[in-house]
Amino acid sequence: MIRIATINDFEGINRLGTTLGYEVSSEEHAHQRLLQVLNANNTHHVWVYEEDGRVLGWIHGFVSLRVASDPFIEIGGIVVDDAIRRMGIGTKLIEHIRDWADELGYGLRVRSNTKRQDTHDFYKALGLQEEKEQYVFIRR
């Protein structure tokens, strides 16, 4: 079942996020980040795939506003438990967020690390097209 996430899903979301290497400095910090996203006034949504009371997948999408381009929905993260990968859950999560983008009349974008070729193939199989490569510059 796919449903909107709540703060009670934190442990499952956090556990899955760490399997893909998403940075978690502390559980408290990760908990606070999820709370911020969940309280972002309908511009951010997190959906979870739940089975038997366990979070086995999640997707985060948000409205991205730019001065130089039309608004779009961006996927901020998607993870499916290793044990159920390649069973259609990721596809269902992407379709869910694609429906949200369609409701708003927005396009859909996702960024992916250049090292994750399997992920790129997954997105292409769902009809997403590679548009460009870019570098990310960070100040910490």
C-alpha cells in the first residue's frame, strides 16, 4: 500500500535511506529533516510503500520553482528495500509522484548519481529521458 508518510514512519524511512548512502549525521538530525519536509505546506510530499506495518519503500517529491523555467516536480529521493527490489514497487512510487505532477500540470525531474547506471536504466524504462549531466558544487 502506498500512503502519505507521517513522522511515525521515521525509523523505516531512515533505515532505508542509509542503505543507499544518504547522509545521516545523527538520528535526531534526520528526524528533524523529515519533520521539516512533512510540514512544508503541500510543496513537499513523502509517500511510503507499506506492507504488514513495515515501511519497505519511500519517495520524496517537491515543487521546484525557478526564475528561468516553468515549475516542475523533482524527486528528492526514492528507496526500495533490497529484499523487494525489481518487484514493481519503485515503479508504483514513481507513478504515484507522476500522477501528482500531472494533477498540477507540471513536468517531472529526478537527479541521479552518475555512478548508478542501474538506476538510470530504471528511469529510462519508465519513460524519463536523460537531459544533461551536471556538477554539484557544495559549500559546507
